[in-house]
Amino acid sequence: MSISLQDFHNSGLVYTFNGDGDKYDIFYHSYMNDDVLGEGSNVLLCLHGFPTSSVDFTLVMDGLLSEFDQVITFDFLGFGFSDKPLKQYSIIEQADIAESLMKHIQIQQYHILAHDYGVSVAQELLSRYPQKDTIQTIGFLNGGLIARLHRPLLIQTLLNTPYVGALMKSFITEATFNKRLSSVFGTNTQPSSEFLSDAWTLCNYKAFIPHLLIGYMKDRPIYGKKWMDALIHTNVPTILINGPADPVSGIHLVEAYRKEVEPLSEYTSVVVLDDSIGHYPLVEDPVATNNAYIKFIKKQTI
């Protein structure tokens, strides 16, 4: 574990989520703008991706705090420093946890910035709160916004296959993990050795359960239409900020989004980052990601 990851762990908080009679510890941070006294009214909730954790938002945090009074990040159940029970995981439960955490912190209204796996969680939350009351805005980074367009890596498909998934996890070494994770980054914006090492550490913290976490791929076709409808019919302002070199949800997603979502919603927009940026824009180009997102947020206050 790197020194920076150790510091990240030491500065975190723990919230106990009660779900279906079971209690799970959820690791989270509540970052405050230094210029704000007490809890701020302009709050952002960040939702991370698979297979990493909320530490992914570290490089964009200073920029986010220049615009928001308070920023909340947390590790989904089964990820990072949160509990990792041996059970089936679902996007629905992760959305329940997000709701529960915000109630615990006593926040009624908030913005969302979501990446990858977190995009589906944000879509589920939007389907529950389609009017601009609880959720103020949503920023989507690369993720499976349109379920049928998601292009999983081969290893994800294998992990999602009954019986095969449990067997496959035994063959995932740190070297193969690094190779697969690096493959979704841009050619010229590859992850650092520290990022990869910390990601591997986090995946193995408490338990290594990728074959259970990958269950979200089953949720997308089940709930995809509901999530798409919510995206089109909401009056919550949304933006897609996309790294086009992403093989999983890159420029092909942008093209479909512009055809299927933008013409039907006056509340959404798209920003495509530099051609070299892949699946992790918040890590690969945090400055451009922040600039695009904060420009979007400022437009909502005009």
C-alpha cells in the first residue's frame, strides 16, 4: 500500500449500512471547502467505477472543492475499503447505500459525478428522483449509459459466466490485472505503477471477489430501459464527459447518445475530451475533466 493510499485510508470515515437484516461497514470521505464554515449547502456526491474505488477522485478533488462546499465520496459495498461479504451484488443495493449514506450525513439535495459502475448507480438514483429536487445535476464520465452498447472486456465476460467466474478469479494475478486495467486507458495516458499497485491492493483488501461484483452486467439489460427512460424524461441537467479512446464506453457511446438521448432531452449535453483519453478521464486528464464539469455546473447557476 502506497503512502498516499495509507493516508487516504487513515483519513476516511465508516458508516454502517443496514441492508436486509445485515450490517455492512461503508468507507467514505466528507471533504469540505476550507472557505465554508460548517456543512455547506452546495454538495457533490461522487460515485466510482469498477474495479477500483473512491480514491479515483483524488486528482480532481481540489478542482471540485473550488466549486462545491462539500464533496462526498465512498467505496461501494464490495469495493475498496468497504466490507466485502460473499454475496450477490446489485446496482439497486448500491443505490440504496448511496441514499442511506446521504441521509446519514443529513443531506437532502446534492449533485452527482459518476464514473463507470457509478454511472449505472446514478441512473438508478435518477429513476427514483427524476425531478430536480433531490438530485440537482449529474455528470456522467465514461460508463454504460446505454446498456446495449457496453463492450465488456473478455475477462469481464468470463467472470460474469456461472461457475467459470469463480474459477477465473484464481487465475487473475497482479500482472494480468494490471494489463487488463491498463488496456482501457489511452495509449499515451497509461496509469502509473502506483495507481496500478494501489488498485490491486484495494481489490484484495478483506477479500478478492471480482466474480461477485461483476453481477452488475446482469443488471444493465434488466433495468436498462428504465434507466434510459429516466435519462430522457428528467428535468435534472446532465452532461456526458467522455474519453473517446475508451474501448468499453468511448466514442461509440457518444455517437449513440447524440442520436438517442440529446434530441429527446433539452437538459443534457456532451463534451468529448482529447482523442488520446480513455476510460478513466478523471485519472488520465483531471484538468480537462474538471474544466468541462465545472463549466457545466457554472451554467446551471446563471
